[in-house]
Amino acid sequence: MSEQREEIWHEWHGMNPRVAAAKSGVAFDQGEFRLPYHNRSFAVSYPQGGVREVGGRVRVSSHVEIFMRHYIAQASGVPIEGRWIAFRELPDSFPLHSGYIEVIINPLVRAFGTRREAFVKAAQSLGGTPLSRFGDAAFYFFALPKLLIACILYLADDELPAEVNILFDASAPRYLPTEDLFCVAEDLSILLRQRDREAKETT
């Protein structure tokens, strides 16, 4: 086991689960944390650390398992600030930025760059709340109980290409490290495009 993983497990096993639940805004009962993630429900066992989707039949991915344990164990309990920051403003984000653009942002531009209504429908289906002062369409999401993330669409026009941006509440680094926030944004990108494909299939 790596030194980093040993440290994570030491932190996990050493925490008070009820204090951790209060700081992270999740429920803890009968040895399980219950938390929503991108409009789905998950359970995390304690102290085992196993993660399952409530009512789901597919095994939870390893990156979701890891950052859910991180979120519960490392949550600071600070309130949401109400101030948005870009991915590049997150701590130690520079090595991840090119991947962030290629894997997360560009697929959203290709999917929604000229399709505002499709973006709106996909965001609403994930429980997004409109943000009126950004772009041509924008929504924010409670990815986790105290982790706020926003997706903003700027449509293409005669002079400028389409653009998409994902922003984080400024408190986000107090709940997850940047590598995990990358994964949260990636999952949002995937889910928005998935909901769009599903909508196309039903029309």
C-alpha cells in the first residue's frame, strides 16, 4: 500500500464518524454514511469504507469510492462562500489543466455549442438550478452536500466560437483536493452528455 493511501486510511479510521457527518453534511446511521452525488444516492460503510449506489446494480468506480471517502474524512465544515472560481484557480491545478480542457470541457462544447435548449434540458434533468448572470445558459449543482459546481454555456456566434466553463464555489478546496474535483467535474460532463443522448433516443 502506498504512503499516500496509508495516510488516507489512517485518517479514515481515526475520525469520529458523527463529527465527520456533521462537517460534510451527510447522514450517518447504523454504520453507514448516506450522501447524494450528482442526483444519485450512495452509501459508504464505516469503518470498512465500501461504497455502493443505493438501488444501483453497477459496481461503483474506484475514483468515486476514493473521493467519497476523502470528502467525508476531510470535509472542513466551512460554509459555502457564494463566490465562483475557475479550475485554474484551484491549488496545484496546472498539471491537470490541459486534461481538464480535453476530457471535460471540449466534449461539452461539441455536444452543446449550438444547442442551448438541449443543454438546459440536460442540466434540469440532473437537478440543476439556473444561474441568470452567466453566459447564454448556466446552472449550478450540489454535486455533494457542501460542494457546489456550476456549468456555463456560451453559444457560438458569427464572431466567437462556443465555450463552456465549469466553476467551483471557492470553498471547494476545503472539501476535496484538486484531483478529486477534476473527477467531480468530469462526472458532471459525462452525465450532461449522457442525459442529452437519452433525450435524443426518446424523440
